Amino acid sequence: MKYQIKVWRQKNPDDTGKFETYTVEDVIPEMSFLEMLDLLNEQLIKRGESPVEFDSDCREGICGTCGIVIDGMAHGPKRACTACELRMRNFDEGATITVEPFRARGFPVIKDLVVDRCAFERIMAAGGYASVNTGSAPDANTMLIPKYIAEKAMDSAACIGCGACVAACPNGSASLFVSAKVTQLSLLPQGTPERGRRAVRMVEQMDREGFGNCSNHAECEAACPKSISIENIARMRREYMKGALSD
Amino acid sequence: MKLDAKIPTGPLETKWSRYLSEIKLVNPANKRKYEILVVGSGLGGAAAAATLGELGYRVKCFCYQDSARRAHSISAQGGINAAKNYQNDGDSVYRLFFDTIKGGDFRAREANVYRLAELSGAIIDQCVAQGVPFAREYGGQLANRSFGGAQVSRTFYARGQTGQQLLLGCYSALMRQVDTGMVSLFSRREMLDVVMVDGRARGIVCRNLVTGEIEKYAADAVCLATGGYSTVYFLSTNAVNCNATAAWRCYKKGALFANPCFTQIHPTCLPQAGEGQSKLTLMSESLRNDGRVWVPKAKGDKRPPREIPESDRDYFLERKYPAFGNLAPRDISSRAAKEACDNGYGVGPTGFSVYLDFAEAIERLGDNVIRERYGNLFAMYHEITDEDPFKQPMRIYPAPHYTMGGLWVDYSLMTTIPGLYALGEANFSDHGANRLGASALMQGLADGYFVIPATISDYLADNRPDGLGTDHDAFTESVNGINEQVSSLLGVNGSKSVRDFHWELGRIMWEKVGMARNEKGLTEAISDIQALREDYWKNVKVGGSNEEFNKSLEFAGRVADFIELGELMARDALDRAESCGGHFREEYQTSDGEALRNDEEFCNVSAWEFKGVDKYPELHREFLEFENIGLSQRSYK
Ligand SMILES: Cc1cc2nc3c(=O)[nH]c(=O)nc-3n(C[C@H](O)[C@H](O)[C@H](O)COP(=O)(O)OP(=O)(O)OC[C@H]3O[C@@H](n4cnc5c(N)ncnc54)[C@H](O)[C@@H]3O)c2cc1C
Ligand code: FES
């Protein structure tokens, strides 16, 4: 199969960047989208042109490293699927496919499709944890946690931190990412002592990083490869209010 | 060099506690004067960095991903073992120890493995306290399952994402230390050298993967938790960036590399679809609980699977291993599948896969039960292959998955370079010739949370901070060496891409240093790899420059190291004239095709010392003593 790939080329953070179009041949339906880009890059390298830089690692949808916008959608057209899991059989033969980096104020472009997501790291450092030193934990079964609570916490904990929610949001908000962590830890007894302070600090750090506010577009939930629900955001708001009031 | 594992004396059960009570400690007020570098942010690295920070040391933690949370540990699925005996089914520290030694086919150190089993319970406590959402029973207790053929239920899990949840637990502990200022993170950095001053590890040199700048970091000790090297085969279940460079560069500086040929091939992976393939996806081993493995009895039988009658099918695992059947251990199942395909019985478009059939289980239990058990795996399979396992059998094929070999370490996890430690998959210590399912996560966390934070003080107490700066000549020398390598890689400007070479290396490794090895193949592999190395430095085309984000350049350095490592793996496999665990030498098998160990000559760790790229490395043997478990032959008949 053959495709036209219209892809964003940007040499470095200061470059203005532009689209370039390339033809990729010999694509097979089982190939993942990123393997198709590998194939393109092999051709470019051999022609002495610079390859299209993009990030990836696990290539099975769990590490959250890959993240690109395909035909205007973060991670591409398939629901609950990362770019690395997306197979080429989802695209019509001969199609022109547009590929861009995640675009958001909080995620500056490094090169081509690669963006800097360190802001997420700084948000996590602002309380995205339960304070416990190694070695001081009691026996694990002394704390009983109802199954449905553990399952709910797991639903939120499944976030892979890819940033698709930010890229999909018209406001460039990181609310889905932040709320997933806030929710996981506020549901579990281990996270309870710090829950108010955590919600306030993480939300304030998110604002400081230049992410926008949530105005309930719900694009984030649609783009999320792990189907994290926007209910998390509602919970985060409650946690934030409680935390802010009790301060 | 004489290898001394420094195993504490006394009975097995008291070795660790005795060690802890006898080592030197660093005064709490002095801890902040020490600087420790932790390379890697997977389970081993993140757990170590967080805990060392909690203890009061100043820590710098490095990884090549854009965030510490993305280390390859994230992709572990099945679970983590611990001898909690919550199920009251007869588990104990001793039994976990016993299973691990036996599973490793008697090529691991008793003292290390016992300590691992001993620490396993505290790991679970720690993870739960951090908020890891393990699976639970209705009563609120933790749930367990039996994994990889174990006779007890000792595996803890979080859906099919156990590695992710454990890593996010470590990561949150790490970020807490970043918050307190004890740990600084350096992501998108690739360590390219360890710097030695007066024979001790005193720092590292990294390439900043965004700017290309070569950066220097001085410290009092260096901990390597840089993962395994399965990607030497190009196609494996590991993440595409996993590599051996950090460990390899330390090997070249004098750290011994132990048992490089001990690799694990996982039987249930998705088969390769074409030359464009970049990795192989693992399907949980639990599928073998209900799926039956078969190939057609006739070579090249191209009929669709459902049209092949029972009488024309060979359920080869059930036939060869009646007692264990489809649940035979990983190495045995993998070998049997490859053999069937090599002999022309394989199925699918390439002929390199075997069926894993659920028809009988679906018939017996119904669609719903199967969907409940394996729904997400079936969906993932369907998505990738466009084939519905409810309607036709899955196709699977073995793939390189885990490397038991790694840097040689003593009981304290120190390599043969003083002040350089290795933890997690990067070391060789606990799994012998074959790792049991759900034991790698346990080992990474044991090393990181409990072993290193304790053992390192013994070394630091004797080696006080002396204000060494990165202006020392040793750093300059190291930087010059790296700059030289980078410019020679960029300067070749040949006609083949880095991937072409990696692919070719992978092919040689898979065919000749893969699951079944023999003298002829290994000898050929060595000369093939040497020829490949020569060609590499004449014909590789990297492109771009150093002073920019350049993935091709990153890969070029890694592949150069993989080529050298591949040769060492072949040499080690050739030297080890026996079969054990994942290392199967065709010349050494029982009359019914089982691995035949040679305890007289090879009850040892083989640790290799670098002597130059073109020179034969020197072999040092650490003899293993089994004082608590009698040596016995594995049998899964
Ligand atoms: C698909 C899959 C499923 C698995 N499932 C299970 C399971 O169910 N149970 C189980 O027990 N085990 C499982 N394993 C094995 C287990 O996941 C790994 O052995 C373990 O997680 C390794 O952890 P680690 O900390 O040693 O290394 P990793 O998690 O691989 O981390 C390596 C770290 O080192 C860094 N690094 C490496 N080189 C450099 C360098 N040169 N410079 C800077 N940083 C560097 C990386 O950035 C990364 O942060 C599985 C493995 C795979 C592939
Ligand atoms: S590369 Fe890991 S999620 Fe896509």
C-alpha cells in the first residue's frame, strides 16, 4: 500500500516550521503507524535527508511516550488506541495523512513531532504521591480496601501520561491528567491524609505551567487512549474546593 | 582477578540480618555530603533513587526517556511474586527461594536468592502504602493468582498492568524526593561512560539527547539500573529504546559481564508480520491455561485451521509433555514451537507461527467465561492481526524477552569496579539460567528499595567525599573518547542505515545464538558478527549532526555496542558446553530431548573480563555451592 504523508517539519524550538509531503510505499496493513514512519525515515536517511523525529518506546500502548496528532486527532482516528497501536489498515490506500506534534502552550516543540512534556513531571512533584518512606509500611493486608474502590482507583491510575488530553483540549488544559492522579489517591485510604493539600498544589502547578482551564468540552475523554473519564475532573474540582477551604 | 561474592557466613536464614548488623553506617548528618548517581528510572532505579533520597543522600537520577515514568518496567503485565502466604496454601520464604533456584536450573547464588525471597513481603507492603491499586477480593484483602506454573498463589497483580502500577508507585516516591529537593532528575540523557579515578567509579558522562552536549557528573558512587539487553536480537518484547550501552561501557572499563548467554525467550508473542516490524508484542502467558497449542500434521498444510480435522492436528506440547502439556515451562514451550516451524509445520503467512486454539475451552466454558478471562487480550490480538480468536485460533511465536545475564555483582550488588553498583535486570544475580514469571519485578524492587540503600553505606563510610570536580583529567579523557566515537560514527557516511545493521545482527543472533545453539552455529555466529562489525564501521550511514536531537545517532552508538555484546554472548554460549535453563546446547540433551546440565564442569557463573575489542576476553569462574538445596534435574514430563 502507498500513502502520502504530510508531516510537520521543525528543526528546533526556534524554527517556525512547515509541512512537507512525502510518499511512502510498501506499507502493509499489519504495520503500526509508527512502523510506517520508520519506513519513511529509512528512505529519508538513505537519500541523505533528515528523518522525521518522533518519540516512542514500548510500542504497545503503555509507556505514553508516543503522541502525535494524526489527521487532526491526538493519537489518530481510532478510539482508545495510542499511535503506536494504530494499524495502517485503518487508512484507505493512497490517502494523504497529516501528522503534527501535540500543540499546546505547556508542551513546546523540540523538533519535528517531538515535544517537551516536562511540565507533567513538575505537576507530579507538586504532591502527586502518598508520603511514605521505604521500610515504614505496615503489613499490606492490615488495610482493607473494598474491591470496587480498588477498581475505581485503578481506572484512574491507568493514565499513561501521554498528554493527548492536553493536545485535544481547545484550552490546552491538563485537567484530565491531573485529575486522574488526584482521584486515584483521594479514593484510597493511603492518599487521604494529604488529599486537600495535594489537589490544591497540583492544580496550582498546572496553572503555573501555562495549561488552560477546563470548560467541559470533553474532547480529552474522547482522545484519551485509556478512556479516562471526565468524572475525574469533577472529583478534582471538589477536592480542590475542599482543600482550598480547609487551608 | 579473584572473584569474591562476599557472601556473609552463617546459616542461610540469618545471612542478611547478620550482614545488616555488621556493615558500617554513614552518620545521618554526613549523608547529605555524599552524591550518588542512579542511572535508570525503572523499578530498580526509581526505587533506589527515592529511597536513597529519603535516607538523606543527594541523588541525581538519569534516564533517556522524556520522563522517568516511561522506563521499560512500565510494560510488565502479569504480576509480582511475594511469599506472603495470604492464601494459606503452603507458601513460605523457603519455598519461593527453592522455586527460584530450581527454576533457574541451579545457576544462581543461594544467598542472593534467599535474600530476595525474604524481602518479597516488604515490597508488597511498601507498594500498597504508596497507593498501588492491586487487585482485591470482595472482603478487601489483596488478591493473588498462580503464575507461570507455580503450585502456590503468590502473585500480586493490578489488572494486566502490574508493571505500570508498580513503576508509578516508585515514580511517585521519586517525585516526592524531587519535591523535597533531595533528588534531581535528568531525563533525555544517555550515559555513555563511567569515569574512574584511582580505580573507583567517580562519575558518568552523558549525552544530552536534546542538545547533543556531552555532560559530566561527578559523585561518590554510581548505581546502574539500566535494564536488560534483549533488543540485541532487534525484535523482542522489550521497548525499542532498550539497550546495553551503559552496562557495556562499564564492561569496557573493567566491570565483569556475567553469563551473557543466559537469555529468556517467551513462548506467547505475536508473530512477525513483515520486515517493517519494530518489536514483538507479548501476549500474557495466562492464555496457555485455556488455549491448546498445535500445528498441522502435514507439512505445508494450507487449509484454514477450522477445516483441519482433529486427526490431522499435532498438539505437540500435549504429546511431548503429557504431565504439563500446554503449561510446560517457557524455555521448553518456546523451543518446541520453533522446532515445529523450522521443520516446516509452521502456520500463517510466513510459516513462523503455531496455533493457540481456544475452541475447546469456548465449547466447554462458553464465550462469556472466556471473554471475562481474556477479553482484553483477545481484543488486542484482534486489533493487531485483524483475526478474531473467538472464530479462529490465535497464532503465536516465541520472542526474546528477558536477559538473566548482566554485570557481575557481589552480595552487596557492587560490580568489580569499586563504587559501581548494578541492580534490576542490569545485573546477573538472582535468576540463574532461567527466570520465573513475576520474579523480575520483585527483584528490581528488592534491589532498589532494600538492598542498595543498605549495602551502599558500607562502601561510603570508607570512602568519604573529597570534593572531586568534573575538571579532573579522567572526565576530560572520557569526554574526548566519546567525542571521537561520535565523530567517527557520523564520519563513515556509508550506504546502509543503522537499522539495517541492527536487523542483520538480530537475524544472526536469533538463528545461531537463540533458543537452541550448537558449536558449529556459534562458531559461525562469532565470525559473522566480526564481519558485521567491520562492515559497520565502513558502511553505516547515520546522518545529521551531534549538536541536535538525532535519534539515528543515538541508535548508532547502541548498535555498535550490541554488535560487540552479541559476540560475547556467542563466546559465552560456546564456552558453556552444557544445557541449562534458557541455554540449550543441542549437543547436550537427554535421550528425550531435555536440557542436560553438567554440574561437574559448569556449576559456576561465567564472568568475562574485557581485553580489547579484537581480543579474546578473559573468563573468570565463580563456583556456585548448593548447601541448602540438592542439585537435581528438572523434569516436566
Ligand atoms: C512485555 C514484558 C512483560 C513483562 N512482564 C513481567 C511480569 O509480569 N513480571 C515480572 O516480574 N517481570 C516482567 N517483565 C520483566 C520486567 O519488566 C523487567 O525485567 C524489569 O522491569 C526491569 O526493570 P529495571 O529497573 O531493571 O530496568 P528498566 O525498567 O528497563 O529501566 C531501565 C532504565 O534505565 C534507563 N537507561 C538505560 N540505559 C541508559 C543510559 N545509557 N543512560 C541513561 N539511562 C539509561 C532507562 O531510561 C530506564 O529508565 C516483563 C518484561 C516485558 C518486556
Ligand atoms: S510507544 Fe509506548 S505508548 Fe506508544
